[in-house]
Amino acid sequence: MFHLIATYFRLGALNELQYRANFWINLLQSILSLLAALAGMSVVFYHTDALAGWQPMELLALLGIYFLMSGFISTFVQPSMERFLQDIRQGTLDFVLTKPRDSQLLVSIRRFSIWSLTDVIMGAIVLGIALYRLNRGVTPNQLLAFLVVLAAGAVIVYSFWLLLATTAFWFVNVENILVVFQSMYQAGRWPVSIYPGALRIMLTVLIPVAFAVTVPAEAIIGRLDGPMLLASLLLAAIIFTAARAFWRHGVRSYSGASA
């Protein structure tokens, strides 16, 4: 499996290298997005010393994780899901389904956007600066918890995207649903605790932005408790299993291009 992923990533990288101007475009977009987020934070902390219990550098750490996860989505998840939707519309998904490998795996690794790694790099830099400015140090337990919940968050985001994309077997044009998710993900720039009850529940349960951004941020700054860590792992297992089952059901329902 890992050899196959590496092969597709290498092919995707070679394809992306044909358009090197995209690197500067993505870098500029990342910088502008970061500056806009920092401007919003500066306005908030001009009027208050803390936001729902979050200090400025703690919120900066959360912002770094937001960019890390955004880069993961833009690099590894979104391009392949968009290619999948394109295959559904054009009737070319048959070429994937007839290959002697797991169809979900093939659909999930067919396209990468390596220039979107600028968001990952930007997020890592911002997170590093925030942790340095916090001047607390990160214990091994904090680091381990952070890596675990960050991986769980990545699984949750991927599975959620797959669930949405799989509906294309019945509805074909589902790009608008993905746009809605992207819009809701913007709320991840802030901790979910600042939002009203109904919206907080939506961002935690229905659209699990909290587990992708807020929970890893709580882990790295030492706020995460055991139950929330277990909840992240449990949700990742549940939503991945559900996405897998839904994918298989969708493939069985797919009639193919020749129908």
C-alpha cells in the first residue's frame, strides 16, 4: 500500500512540477490568508486579554494547526476527491473500479497538489513561533497526545470528505456540498468554545472541525484531558468505518459508464 501511495505521489509531484508558477501563487495565497487571520486576532486582542480563556499565543498555536490541517486537505484530500467527482460526471470511474486494488485507496491517492504544502510549512512555522513565545516547554506526553489527536483529526477530515464525495454515486453534482464544508472549516480558525451552543455542537458533531483543529491545539498547549483524547480516537474509528461502509455501498450502486 505504501509503495503504491509513494508511486502516485511521485507521479503527482512530476505533474505539478510542470507548473512551477503555482508554487508562488500558493505561497502568496498562504501569506495573505495568514496575514488576514493575524489581523483578525490583533483586532480581538486589542479589546481583550483573552478569548474564551485562550491567550494570544495559545490562539496563535491553534492558527498554526489550522494551517497545518488546511494544507493536509489541499495537498492530499481535496485534489483526489475532485478527481473522483470528475470521473463520476465523465463516466471514467470504471477505469479505477476495474483495477485489482482497493478502489477506495486508488480514488483517495490519484491526485496530489504538492504546492499546497506551503500551508503545511506555514502552519508549522506559526505553531513553532507560538510554542516558543509561550515559553512553557512541551512535555513528551503533550507531544504524544498532540500527534495522536492530529492523526485522528486527519482521519476524521478525510473520512468526512469521502462521505460527502460518495454521495456523487446518486447525485452526481455534489461540489456545492464540498464548498459548504470548506466554508464551515473557516470557523476552525477560532476555538469552538467561543461559538454559541448550537453552532458549537454543529462544529463538533455534524461537521467535526473541532476535532481537526481545536482538540490538537488543546493537546499541544496542555489543555487536553483524557476523555477528549479518547473521544477523538473513537470518533476517528467510527467515521472511518462509516465512510468505508458507505463507499462500498456506493460502489455496489454504481451502474458504470456503459449503463
